[in-house]
Amino acid sequence: MKKISAIILCAGISERMGADKSLLDFGNLKSIELIIEKIKKIKFSQIIIVAGKNKKNIEKYIQNENLAINTNHDYRSLSIKKGLELVDGENGCLIWPVDYPLVKKETLRSLKKSYKEDSIVCPVHKKRGGHPILIGAKILGSLKKIHPETPLRDWTKKQKRKILKTSDIWVNYEMNTKEEYIAAKEILKNQFKFS
């Protein structure tokens, strides 16, 4: 059976949003809760949350998940490294930035089915790569050595990759501003109305 941990990255200070992206409302759930719920439904074996100065704010929305702390929010790769320290044994790893809370469960299911121990699975919508990405257990050692200032994309370009084509628009939809958040809620409302 595939053993895959999931790391949720939410240590940033959400400067452009003006509010903690982990706590954006989507119906009766916050972003962080929405992601956790999806991960649990697809039965990933472990959930690790990397928080920063927002630790106290998000603690009430998490249950038995592992919590890592990165107070140096300038480097997302440092958050990844902190999360990787808690990954169980020989697990592979899903890396999911909290900026992408609306990725569909079907996409997660497809990522998990596509898992390979020696490569990365990247979701792609309309020829554009997105998140979350799935990293095989055999190459996690290399990721653990990444310099904190090195962007994840620079590391992934050097790895063996498998492209997962998807119709899921949310793999590319990063929410950094209030306008992007409001637009996302409008898209969701219309999808629900016409589905």
C-alpha cells in the first residue's frame, strides 16, 4: 500500500491578502479545514501542518495533525524542510500550499494513483503546472537538502517528473489577494448554481 504524508504549508504572513489565508471562509469551513478534510477523505497516511506566527490562530482548527513551525516566513523551502522532518519512515509526500484550498478531491485521488517512488507527479491544467505536487519517497532525501532560499520549482526542474493532466482549474488558482479570494467564491457559487 502507498504510504504518503501530506504537508500543508501555511507559515506565510499573507501580506497581500491582509488576512491569514489559512482562515479564509469557504462555506462553513476555513481554508485549512477544507484542505485537511480532502486529505482525510483520500486517506493520506499522515498530515503535517507547517505554521508560522499564525500558530495560535490555526491551532483551534486542527486536531491530531502534526505541527511544525517556521517563523522565517520569507523562505517557503524552509517550511518544506521543517515539514519533511516529521514525515513518517519511507513515506512519499504531497506538498500543498494553503493558497490553493479549492483543488478537487478527484485531483488528489488521481495524484495518489499516479504516485511513483522515484519521481514527482505535477498536476497540469491547460499546459500550466500547479499545486499540490506529489514527491516520491526515493527523492525526498534530495529535497531535504535543498537550500532554504532555493524555490521548490528550481528543485523540481531537476527531478524526474510525471505530468498529470487535469480539468481542475483550482490547481492553478493561487489566492494572494482579497480580489482573487472574492473571485474564487464567485466562481464556486456559479459552479454550484449550474451543476
